[in-house]
Amino acid sequence: MVDFSRIRGEFPILDQEIHGHQLVYFDSSATAQKPRCVVAAESKFYETINAGVHRGAHELAARSTVAFEEARAKVAKLVGANSEEGQEEIVVTPGATGGLNMLATAFGNASLGRGGEAAKRFALKPGDEIVVSKAEHHSVLLPFQELAYRTGATLKWFDLTDDGRIRSDTADEVITERTKVVAVTHISNVTGAITDIAPIVKRAHEVGAIFILDACQSVPHLKIDFHKMDVDFAAWSAHKMYGPTGVGFLYGKRELLEALPPANFGGSMVELAWMDKPAEYMAPPERFEAGTQPVAQVVAAGVAADWMREIGMENLMAHERTITEELLKINDVPGFRVIGPVESKDRIGTVSFDVDGVHPHDVGQFFDAQGIAVRVGHHCAQPVHRHFGLFASTRASTGIYNTVDEARKVVEVAKKVRPFFKV
Ligand SMILES: Cc1ncc(COP(=O)(O)O)c(C=O)c1O
């Protein structure tokens, strides 16, 4: 039995009052709080082995390189990726947004002929199709929309069910022989719905398309095995999985990473550089890691990955499900409407809602006055809000530290919102 009250005690930030109330943090979909071991790992790195990684001739550089590569292996283990030398499938990025932009830019470079014969599988031209969904975070939608504009390819998208799930059942119609890239979210950061990706992956591969997963909201909440899921690329951020800000990861099948041209150029990614001819780039993952790496953050992200695995993703999922079930009762509060599935099946505890007659910013402030942190706005996902006839919503999202009592408090406070605003 995992003692979740002990785990909660590992988050010092939660032990404080906000506006005279015990802080209740329900904004983990934006960013998760950090356990002591993660905070300590970052400062210990700076206090003991801080140095740039790779190529250093001195002992600190050697130690920081070992710590950096060990962290990569820990992260790989969390998501079912390879991490042996020469087989690495994890690229360090500045975050999910950075990883997704990097991919779209690399595909754009391949479309310009960069990367030679091997990179042709990523090249796009007018008539080709890129498929996303209406549930995408702007971090997926915009880079791939821009890629379509740059290459002349056509952007297509999956529609959503009434409760906001991606219509995987339409994969055979949406993805055609002309589709070259499919990029969809594993879990919407608005609806909390888990996408049934299997039919989409299968169809994408049937037509020879590359399948990219936005795993930002799934790595922190689900047991993930990218090999089993057969995804080609996946991007996520460390700060949502109890790790530091400023760093994220891109998973890529090894053979694809080897064929993909780089997107960012500079130090630490090149074998040979000349004035009068193109450089020879390093093998992945270094090829995609130009510049000085955020080593302390990567090391701390590795600690976060191990910490999650020690708790056990099944335990974490079961714990969060009980809180999600409680939170979803907000749908029964008069005037409240959950934007997304109203049952806990195949969803996580990211619960967005509309309150009839009250603006989300007012709703958020009302919760804040009670010490409850929720997020308001469009959550960088405007098309999914339009699907529900909205521009913005209020979102309560769970983390490992939340309790059923806290979820009950959210529902109790919710009942007071409309009376307070005299609706
Ligand atoms: C589903 C989803 N995708 C992508 C992102 C972008 O993540 P980041 O801002 O950490 O790059 C987020 C962050 O909210 C998200 O929830």
C-alpha cells in the first residue's frame, strides 16, 4: 500500500495558507509541484558537480556527463524507450513546445532537401497531408499548421465526439494515402480525455505516415510504453511530471532519429565544421541537442522519473482516479457543465467546466479567495473550446498530492459560485 499522505508531505510548497485558507493546488495540468528530492537534486548538482557536459577534460565535466546520461536513461525507463549507448531514443529539449517545434522544423528542412535520401520520408510537398485534431494544444496545432504553410501541404484534422474525444473511429477516412504526418494529443489538457490512439497509429503506419504523440498530459498520469504503443515520436515536458521547468524530452524511434535532419544548429551537435561546405552532424541524440544543455534540470528530471516509478504508475493512476471521480461531481452542481467526459473511465483528473452566467476569470478568483488554485482561460487550446461553444473555461486538474477531501472542497465551493454572483 502506498501512503499518499506521506507522499503529499514531500511537497513543501503545499504546506502554506493562501488568503487565510490551507492551499489546495488543482493546477497540475499547467505545472506540477516538485517533491523535495527533485528540488534537492538540482541544488546538489550545483553544489557538487556543476560543469558543462561532454568533451570536458576535467573531472567535474566527466561527473556531470555521467549524471546527465544517467538521467536520460532514467527518463527512458519511465516511458519504455531504449537508453543503451548508441541506441538512445530520448532527446533533451527545452520542453514539449520546443520538441514539437523542433520536429516540425526538421520536417521542413527535409522538405527543402536537407538530410539527403534518408530524410525523404519526412519531406512534404503540395498535395501531401498533415493530420492533427481539434483537441490539440496550440503547441501541436501551430507548428504543424506552419509546416503546412511552408511546404504547401494541406492541414486536416480529426473531429471530436460530443464529449470532446478525438474521433479515432474515423481514422480510415481522415488519414489517406496522401497523409505524411499525423500529430495528435494523447490526453487533452482541456477535456482530460485519453485518446484511443491504436486505430490512428495503425492507419498512419498503413499509409506510411509518421505518427507523433503529444504526451504532455499522459507521461505524468499514465503508465507509458512508447515501444508498445508503436509511436514514432512523442514530446513532453519535465515540469508536468514533478520535474523542473525549462526542460523536456522528445522520444523518437532510433531509425527515425538517425534519418531526421537537425533543426537547431550550433555547438555540441557537429563532428566537423568547415567554411566552404556543410557540416557533418553528430549521431542522435546529440545531433538534436545544440548548445549548452540544462544539465541540472535534466538530472533533476531523472530523479523525478525514478520517484514516479518507485511510487508505481498503477498506484498513481488508482489514487488519481478516486479524486477525479469526486471532482467530476461538479457536473451535478446547477449551472455547471463539465467540458469533456463526465465519467472517470478513459480520462484523467483534468476537469474543465463552464459556469452558466459567470465568467471563468470570476470563477477562478472565487476559488482563489478560498485558497483553491485552478486555471482559467482557453488553456492554449482554442479550437476545442469552440467545439463546446466557448472561448474559455475553468480547469481543476489533479496531481499525486491531491486528496479526495480537497476535491470535495472544490465541489462545495462550486455550489457557492452562482449564488455569490447572484446568477
Ligand atoms: C497537452 C499539452 N501539450 C503541450 C503543452 C506544452 O507544454 P510546454 O508549455 O511545457 O512546452 C501543454 C502544456 O500545457 C499541454 O498540456
